[in-house]
Amino acid sequence: MNESEITGIAQVVFLAVIVAGIARNRGIAPAIPLLATGLIVGFAPIGPGAPTDPEFVLVAVLAPLVFGEALSSSIVDLRRVSRPVMALAIGLVVFGAFVIGFVASALVPSMPFTVALCLGAILAPTDAVAVAATAKTAGLPRRLVSILEGESLVNDGTALTLLRVASVSAAAGTITVGEGAQILAASVLGGLLAGVVGGAILVLVVRRAADVTVVNSLILLAPFPIYFAAEVIGGSGILAVVGAALIVAQGTSSAITYMGRLQAASLWRTVTFILQATAFFLVGVEFPAVLEEMDSDARQQLLVLVPVVFLALVASRFAFLFAKSLFNPNVDHRKDQSWIIAAWSGTRGPISALAAFTLPLTLDDGTTPFPYRGLIISTTFCVVLITLLLAPTIAPLARRLNLPHDDDSAMLDRVRTQMARSALDRLEEIQEAADRAGRPISKDILDPLRTVTEGRLARAAEAEADDSENPRGAQDAAFRARIGGELVHAEQQELLRLRDEESLPDSMMRSLQAELDVRLKAIQQAG
């Protein structure tokens, strides 16, 4: 990569963040503005261009983007909905990829099926960000949200692993079924091995490290060595990154301090925002160059391929989910309409767009251009754009179907009650230990803490402790802060127990843990 390419990439990132920032500030989803601005820059005679090395896109942008998405997920929640998630993330990915592959090869008879299968694998993964945004606006049931988010997470690894197999097969020319199966097995097993080992090592290091900055730096850089380690042993780097992130998310939830969690959450929101903005902007920038390289026949094929592939994508998803609902003995598909929302929630995003750029530039001989690469990238761009334009229709459809809403008030009250009781129990233990040691704690310190905790237990407003009347000043404030921290720690331990032993939804656990982190930060600052 030369100096001009590095400068161009820097310009792309800078412009992408500016456009995305303006869109967010105005309450607009940034995907469409980013694509449009990228197109304008791509068609302009001057300005930055997209990187020419597909491997750079895969490693520098796609790997950390997938890692960040997986890091915000939960093994606990995935385990709860593992059967439907695995059905969608594996079964639907393979089914949809082959449907699109057959459709594309039928529309373009000269396109080898392995090349057409690349297009199917590229369009297979759904967009996790779009799913999360839909859940917020539509108020979808938690189980459905968990399934859709789990699908969008796991199907990244499945689809990109399938893309790897298809692209290697296409680049090699002729390949037997046995050789294809061998490539697939090596990709999956190697990726899982590298992910499990890398994730376990990272968790071990994080638990032993005391410096928050070092911990978050290690997590930020982790996708790159994990990806390369998987590739060295012939595995799927993306699958390894997903697996490692899930292990890290589960293993460090109680190992990182409250300050580390707050910093990590802010850090990954920023990184994910930059990567997603860059991904969409890159697609827009690259599209004009791809169109220019296509001849008139390919452009005509594009006009036919885009609508048919989009319809095939939607039809295959609806067919798969309808069949799954029809043959599920625990679901009455005539009354339960959630499968319709799941079928229509097939928005594609930056993962598909970036995956298209990772297609090899040439075949294995090093000179023959990869067949129909431009057509595949262009088709991907257009289909992603169509799904993004249709994404806002998901919320009205959900409201029209009158899907049941989750009432979390009872569970939330129960969890808060148990957490407050744990804090009170810990306060009593601290008081008893101090009395036994002959160093009783002043009532000026204990009473405000007990009042606040009992108020939370009774569902009442928290009482504010008035430090201005504290006769012992800063010494008592520091002592009170230390005991207050112990109480919050007790609540954190109870919260983790509820998650692990009583299957508390991880989304609720993270929300409550964030509240505890903020409260602990306020206690520490007050002390």
C-alpha cells in the first residue's frame, strides 16, 4: 500500500465520520446519506478512492466490526434461543445462498455456479445495527429481538466462511465435492479453535491486568492477531473473531472494573460508529469505479439481476421461516405472526457490502481476472440499498400485526429487590465485623447508607446523604464511599448470580449493571 492509498483511506474515514455525525445530529439513519455522499465522491474527478487490496478491507475494517458486534452480544442470551438462532444463522444462510446462487447462474448462464454462490454468501448475513434499531422503534418481543440479533451475529461467521469456500473454489477453477468439504471443515474447525484459544487467553490476561487502559487496548487490538492466527492454520479468521468476542464478552463481564466497563462501552461505540460509517462510505466510493469497469452487457445483466436477486432473497427468507413455523409443534403459525416480522427483518448492511470487496482480484493463476467480480459487487450494493430503504417499514408492520409487548416491570422489580437485599445483607456484615473488631462504625455513616438502600428496597426514591452536616468531614466521606462501594459490589454479584443461575436476560443485566457502574462512579467521586 503506497502513500497515496494511505492518504485516501484517511480522507475516506474523515469524510465518513463527518457525514455520519451530521446525520445522527439531525436524527437521520446515517446509512443512506453515507452511501449517497460516497457516490458523489466516487463520481467526482478528484477525491479519495477505495483501497485496491481486498485483504486490507477484510482485516482492517471487517474483522474489528464483526468483533465489536459480537462483543455486545451474550452467550447466555444466545443459549436461551440457540435452536432458532442456529436454524437461521446456519440453515437459512446456506439455503438462501444456494437459492441466490441458482437464480444468478440461471440469469447469467456464463457465470460459474461457484461464482454465483459467492453472491449468495455475500448477501446472506443480516445487519445487526438495523435489527437493534428496529427493536427500539417497534417494541418487538424480547425473544424475537434476541433471535434476530443472535442470527445477525452468528450468520456473519457462517456466511463469510461459506464465502471463503466459494471464492477459493471459484479461484481454483475445478474442485471436487471432497475438496470443497475439506476446505469447509478446515475453515470452521480452524476458526473455532483460534477463536476459543484466543478468547480464553484474552480473558485470562484481562483478569490479571489491573490497568484499565491496558485492558481496553488489548481488547481493541485483539481481532487482528486472532484473525491472522486462524488464517495461518487454514481457518476462517472472521469465525475466529466472532467466537473470541463471545468468550470475551462472557468472561470479562465480572472481571473488568466499573470504570473499565464504562470506558470499554464508550470505546466500542466509537469504534463501531467509525467502522460502520467507513464501510458504507467505501461502498459508495467504490461503486462508480466498478460500474466504469463493466461493459454494456454486464450493465444490462445488472438491471435484471438486482430485482430478481432481491425477490429471491426475500422469498427464500419467507419460505424458510414459514416452513420453520409450520413444522414447529410449539407454535401456532395462524396465531403467532412473529415469523412474518422475522422474515421481513432481513436488512443487509456493511457486512455484506464489505464482504463483496473481499473477492479475489484474480484467479489462482495470478493473471486472469476473477469472473463477474464487478457484477457481484454492483448487485450487492443495489440489494443492500433496497433493503436499507425498506427497513423503516418493519416498525409499522409490527404495529399492524399487534405483536405482544414484554412487560418487564415485574421482573425488573424483583431483580432490583434482590439486589437491594444483597446490599443490605452486606451492610449488616460490615457492621457486625466492625463491632467484633472493637471499631464500631459511626451511625452518621451507616444510617444514610441504610436509608438509601432501604428506600430502594421499598421502591421509594433514594435519599440523598447530606455530607455538609458530617462532623468528621472528608474522613467520614471517604469511609462512607468505601462502604457504599461494598454495597454496590454486593448488588453486582447478585446481578451476575441472577444472570447465571436464573437466566436473567443479558440485555436487562447489562442495563442494570450500567446503572450500578454509574452509581459506583458517583460514590467514588463523592468520597
